[in-house]
Amino acid sequence: MKSAQHKPGALETRLRQTRDTGRKILVPYITGGLTGWIDAIRGAAANGADAIEIGIPFSDPVMDGPIIQMASEKALRDGATPISILHELRGVDVSIPLIVMCYYNTVYRAGHTRFANSLREAGVVAAIVPDLPLEESAHWCESADSTGIETVMLAAPTAPDERLHRVVERARGFVYAVGLLGVTGERTELAATAVAMATRLKRITDMPVLVGVGVSNAAQAQQACAVADGVIQGASVVRRLLEEGADSVAQYVGEVRAAIDSPVSSNR
Amino acid sequence: MNPKQVPRELLTPGADGRFGEFGGRFVPETLVPACEELERAFNEAWNDSLFRTELDDLLREYAGRPSILTECHNLGAQLGIRLILKREDLNHTGSHKINSVLGQALLAKRMGKKRIIAETGAGQHGVASATAAALLGLECKVYMGAVDIERQSLNVFRMKLLGATVEAANSGSRTLKDAVNEAMRDWVASVETSYYCIGSVMGPHPYPFMVRQFQSVIGKEARKQFQELCDGNDPNIVVACVGGGSNAMGIFSGFIDAETRLVGVEPAGGAAVGRGTPGVVHGMKSYLMQDEYGQVQEAHSISAGLDYPGVGPEHSYLASVGRAEYPSVNDQEVIEGFKLMARAEGIIPALECAHAVAWITKEAPKIQGQTVLMNLSGRGDKDVAQMMTILGDSLS
């Protein structure tokens, strides 16, 4: 296992501390610009989220399944823009770190440095850019690093070990273990790849390892946390926000929190 | 612009997959190893004489290559130019798409994949993919925008007849762009068993390069045939329609080093090069119709095959260095071009190709006496039902 070569930023420091106290890390994903999204952030924060991932909606979200596609389309129809979302985020008085997820064209169109600065000014500490793989990431990472924005890298089940090492090397904040072969969305069961990815990553890094994509409910979060340091929950959160509103998100985050706070039962 | 100052060689992208600043590999991490594997597999296959022989045999004995040149004596006389068509419409399945699909399907088999995924706009690439899959014993799934399924129902039925599954893309503009999104999502989930057969010179590296190499047969044949027909001379102008741009890249590739004007005609409602700005979508950096925040705009074209807000990265490169030009024509001009070619020459062009006809007609006063080689990349049978609705009983 390798220790980080870089100086941990605000997010990584915070998540390491959380992990080192024995607490599993819970990161709900919320599509920015949806009705009630700010209340959902507050509710999630009050009910046990350790950080929040805010999705900036994009017209062509190729890593996202039907729920987040629908949420993105709706937010865009309602007039959400990267600027309006970051502006609203400034007013959010939560004490947990905020992470932005956006597709690369949003970053590219704004300009790397300008976008990194706009994140920092909105109080965002990290960015996830799911269509910017390692080989294309150098320019963005340079701007992000110098602005103090931590770029979270995704590690996928298709990566051979040699690649996984390079991905982890470039990761800041935490390592995002992609739980399955596929796009975001709820599944009836946790894929075997979720725990397998967490295991592979834990073997090679001491950075926090969070599993996302296909972690669909409290029970699955608990299963993933048997190995992973935490989970990201996207579609299951966004579906509740779309169908039932912010209170439902708060309640759900509380349920997942309770589940991952209790160790997985051995007789399942 | 002095044409002698611009680069006149065909680029082979390096490891970064770039044509100048355009191209690259902007895909989810899950797909990076698959793109790398494909790049290796393609390069090996392309340099393997057995693979090339197998492909050439299929192109000759199955697709019907080489495609012929046809001189349009009537239309040429009417316009005051010498107009010659490269007849890709006479290929099996009715368009140039078969050239790349046979290559890619052979490659898929060589890579041990049992299933191919494809996106389609007008349905020509979907039909070609379904055809190659039937021939080579592969499973085939084609994603098609719900709007396109409506306006190209004949091709939908052809695909089903050939044994493919057609899946509607219901997100966004429900056209080609969204079909690409759905195909990419499928590929993210099925990458270990499936081959993504992209229909144009677009997508992440190596697709733009690979599809151009497979389509370069058009340009190679056309240059030789044209010189035989025209006393060893090259055409003054080569013109082709551009959506993603595979038929245009195919014919341009044969004339990059010639003193020939290269013209790619875009639809006015999908003019990525003409009206777009550099952006990143579908795995590539290229010109793109987008708003100030980088949201991709919906294209609007009478022709499903060109209804795409982006363009292959090599076209962006050729435009940026001034080697090719990318004017656009509107739907009404396209309808006139469609009728003109039918009536003057007895050839019903695909609506996509009618864009090239429309540009030639408009440009004719400025190019009197010149030789024009147009890539007739597909036949118009698929568009007849749509044109019946548009033209109704206006035809006398």
C-alpha cells in the first residue's frame, strides 16, 4: 500500500479523519437545479451525510442512467446553468464538504482556470469529471491543483492493476470506485464488482475509497461498506427528490446512515 | 486563402488521438481500456495482409466494389460544369456505410466479440451493421432516435428483417445525438462482450481514424477512376455532404495531396463547423453546436443522417487549417436538389447527398467550366416516403 505523495486537501483531510474515527463515509448525489435541491442538501447534511456531490446537469450525460438523465433534462428545462447552480450553492450553510460532478464540456466551455475559480468561490472543494479520463486530465488537473480544487478520479472494473495504480496516483479527495460495468441507476442487487473494486483499491492505496454507481439502497450501502470506506448514492437519492421531495431525501439519508453505522450481519 | 499554403498530407494521429487540437479520447474511465484494446487490434489488423485480403474480398464480392463513376451530362450541361458522381449509392445496402461496417465487423470477430452495437440516424448505418452482423454471425443491437424511427420506418423494418434489435432513444432531441448516447451507455455496460460499431468518423480515438481508413477506399478508387476519365487530371472540386462526415472523409482522403478544392456541405440546421465552436461530446473534441454553458444544441435537418450537432474531429482540423471548406444549405434547397438530380439524371439521391447537389447548384455560376466530383454516398429510396409527405401532389 502506498501513502499519498501529494499534500491532502480539505476534502481528503476531512474524509481521512472520518474514516480514522471508524465512521463509514456517506456521500449523497443531488442534481443541481431540481425543485427542492438546496433543501435536500440541508436535509442530507442534517441526517448523516459526510459530503454532498452536486451534479451540474448536462445535455448528454453518457455515464448516467434514466433517473439522472430525467433529472438533468428537467433541471435544464427549468433554466439551471452552471452559474445559477454555483450561485445558489454559495448560500448553503452546511458544514460538510461540497463536491461538484460535471461533464467535461461544462469545464472546457467555461475555461479550466475560470471554472476552478468559480467552484472555489462557491465553496466547492472538489470535482468529479466522469468523461475526463487520466490521459485527458492533465490540463484540468493543473488548474484544479493550483486553485485548491481536488479532482476525484474514477477507478473502473475494466482497469488492469497497472492502470489502477496510475489512477490512484492522480486521485485527490478520495478514489471513486465504479461499482459495476454500467451507468448510474438503481439495481436490485449490489454487483459483485462493487466489493471486488473496493478490495483491489484498498490493497493499493490508503486514500479513502468510496463505491458509487449501482449502490441502490441502505442494505447495499452496508454491504459495500464491509470493505469500502464509504458509498456514493445517486439515483436512489435523485429519484426520491423527483418523486417525493427534499424531506424524503433527508429521511432516506438517515436510513442509509443507520445501516452503515451498524456492521453487516454475518448470516445474510 | 492561397491553397498552396495549407497542409496537404493525410494525418495519422499519434497516441493522443489528435488531429491538430481535435479528437482525443474523452470517455468514461470504464471504456478507456476498451479503446486502447481496439487501437491495438485495428493497427494489427490493418497491417495484416490476411485481414486486408479478407476485407477486400468482401468489399468486392459482397458489397460490389469498386463503385463506378457516372458523369451527369444533362445536369452538367445545365449548370455549365463537368459533374461526375462517385456511386456509393450502388453498394450493397445502398450507401457507403457498408465499407466501414464490413471492416469493423471483421475486426469485432477477430477480437472475439459476439455482439455489435450501433447507432443510426437515417438508418443506413443501422442497416449496414445489421447486414454485416447477419453475414458474419454476430448479434446486433441498433439504437435509433424515436423521431428517426418515425421518419425512416422502412429502414427500421429492414434492420429487423436482417435480425437486428432496434431500440428507440427517447431522451433529448430523440435523434442521432441521443442514439449515440444510448449506444455509449450500452457499451459502458457490455464492454467485455460487445463491439461498438460507430457509424462515422467520430467518437473517441481510434474511431475517427479507423473509420476514415475503412472509408478511404472511396477516395483511392475515385482518384484513379477520375484520372482515367479526365486525361490524368484531378477534379477542381470534390464535394460531399457532412453529418459526422464519414463519406466526406472517405473521398477527401484520396485528394488531400491534390490541388483540389475540398467542400463538405453541412445542413443549415446542423452546421457544426460552420456555426459551432470547439467542444467535447461523444468522446471527442471537435466543432460543436452548443450554448454559452456548453449544453449541446439540437440539430434540425430534413435529413436524419445529417441531424447531428457535432462533426468528426478530422473535419474540424481540415477546416481549422483551411484545407477544406464547410458551407451549408437549407432544407428547401435540399428538396430542390433532390428533385433536380432525379429529373435531370434519373438518379434519386439520398436526402443527405441532395445537400451536395444543392451546394453545387448554388455555386455553379462561380465555377463555370470546372470539374466537380461529388460523392453520391447513398440512394434515396429510404427517403421516398418522407418526400411523399413533403411534396404531396405538388409534382406534376
